[in-house]
Amino acid sequence: MIGTVTAAATVAFVAACGTDDAAADGTVTLEFAQWWGAELPAGEFDRIISDFTAQHPNIKIELLSAPYASTKQQLLTGAASKTLPDVVGLDGAWVNDFARQGAITDLSQLMADADYDDSQIASQIQIDGKTYMIPVVNFVYPLFVNKDLLAKAGVASAPTTRTEFLEAAEKISASGGDVKGWALPLDTAVPNGVQNDVMSWLWASGGSMLTDDGKPNLTSPQVKSTVEFVKSLNDADVIAPGALTMKEQDKVEKFSNGQIGMMVDSLAHINLIKENQPDLDFEVVALPAEDGYTGERGIPYASWGIGISESTEHKAEAFTFVSYLMSQETNASLSTIANGFPGNKDAEPDFSNSDPLFRAAFDIYQQGYPANEFVGLPKSEDLMRSFAEQLQLVLTDRSSVDDALTASQENWSSVIE
């Protein structure tokens, strides 16, 4: 998710949306907007697309690739105007809103029309019993640790508890230069730091931000403990400066440049980090839990989800492409090169030539359970944003933890009915 989309790419994206690209010979061109290509090794995604078009010469795929933040903004605009490209990469946080807007189509119906066996799909994101997103590749968000900075700070091993994490972050921050122990992206324009970098501490200790019936539960002791822990990191001055305006790509860049010792991040960025800084010595470990917690740890995750525009005139061809990406062989290949886990439950990533960090993350995944309570919530981006705003007040000593959580609870309760 590093970098910015060019103006030319933006124009191309907008111009492509909502077009009817059926040639006189019956060949159909599908625009596929996503951020995946920007995060894969050069040429790998093009190879997968070429394999598809070789098997389906009547369907062409026009890739509209841009970093995550740019893709998100373009799709939000396209969803509001119902001019999305034919096929779209989706974050689970967007699905409820896009479905309610009528911007993405009911995949359950397309699967039925194609006589598609969906038992091979590991999970489906549904709204009111209808599938709107299929996770193609899943990524866990472990703790990335700069081993050199840890050793320089005199820390023998990666932290496993919150207390150990705070101590390690303090030692790294005191080791000299402009290095800090941790980074916390809380920019409200792209508020996924609440999901990835804040609530991840809650889930890692088996906690939940919702009641059993799916209502907000932000004033619970577990959520309060999580926010108090984040505040303690801020009070100890171990968080990289600029947190209130920091985006996820800024965090990744700081880690790649050796400016922070630890970060919670997606496995999808392993390729980018190693490409930008091949000599960086880092590892991935399970996110530290509350002191004394012995239960299973929730593993933050996100997906490269896929959906189909409601406005496309080529739904059948679009689903043919989706089913190709979800086929056992293709899905295994894509998840392997992406350092992610397959969306097809019969597919297995190939560890033989993959980065050892991928194997380590898979072990972490197997020892815990996937946790992301924002997936499928209505207006989840707004929920994250309102929480980020309250957390910013806490970190700048303009609000107490209790007052901030009470305000967030009231705001969320007005959204989640």
C-alpha cells in the first residue's frame, strides 16, 4: 500500500468506470480495479491474468492497479455514483455500504446461475443472507519486529505480553537517533489504524468490541484496558511522531527505513519491505496479549476480497473471472506469491520457495483464530473514524478514556441498530 496513484492513472480509472466494452466479435473487456497488483512482485499478477485470457479468449481483463488508499477513494466515489468498474477488489469494511448503495451485485445469484459449487470457498461475506464479497486471499496482521534494533536495545527476544512490549518499545526508543519503538497511524481520512493497530490488541487477548448479539460494547473493561494500554505507550513517548496524521503506508515506510522497531502489519507487505530494504533483518511474531492471558489469541486479518459491479453489463463473464481466481490451482498460486492464505479451502500455499516469514505467520495463524469485527458492519469506516477522533482526544489529553469510550459507544449505537 505504498506510494500514490498518478493523475493519469486516476483519469484512466474514472474514464473506465461504467463503460460497455463488448467488441463486434463478441469479445468482452472487463475492467478490474484493485490494489493487489501494486503489492505483488512485478509481473506476477500479469502472468495470472494472461493465463486466464489464454483459457478464455473471448474475455479480456484491463487491470486498474493502484495503491490501497488510492483504490479505496476511487471505489468510494464509483460506488456512490454506481459507476464501479466491472470487477472490484474489496476490503471487508466497505461491503455493507456498497451493498446498501446497490453498487455491487448479489454473487449468490450469479453462483446459482453458473451452477457453481461454493463449498470450496472458505468464507463469504454476506448481507441479509446474500453474498456480496468473496475473500480471495487472506492476510494476517502479526507483529513485525526489527531484530537489529531489538538487539541494539538489549532486548533478547520479541515481546509476548503487553508489559514486555512496552519495555521493549522504551528500550528501542532510548537507543539513540530518531528511532521509536512503535508506530500508530491514526489519520482520520483513512482510519484503518483503529482496526489494525488498536483493536488488534483487544482481539489478541480474546476480547470483543461487540456484544454477543452484535451491538457495540465499547465501555467494557476489555476495551478500556486496550485504550489505556495504547495511552500508556503514548505517555511513555515510544510512538513515532505524527501519529494523528499518519497513514498505513507511512508506518510501513518508517519500518522499512529502520525508524521504528515494531509494527502491526499485513503479510502482504513482506514483498515490498524486502524489495525496498533487502538487508533489513526482521521477523514476524504473534501480537502480545494481556499479562496473564492464556487463551487463544485473535489474529487480526484482512482480505483481498472481490465483488462485481451491479451496473456492469457483463455479470456472467465477470463471474467467470472470479471463479477462475477462486479455482484451486490459481488460488494456491496467487496466495503463495502474495504471502497470504488461500480463499479456496482446498488450496494449499506452496512453502517450498516462499519466504520463511510466511511459514512463521502460518504457524501463528494456526495457533489462534482470525479476528476482525469490522467486516460486514454498516458504515465501518465511519465507525473507525469516530473512534479515531475520540482516541486522538485521549492521546492529546483533551479527554479521559472513560469519556472517549462513552462518546464512541453513543456514536456506534446510532449506526449499529
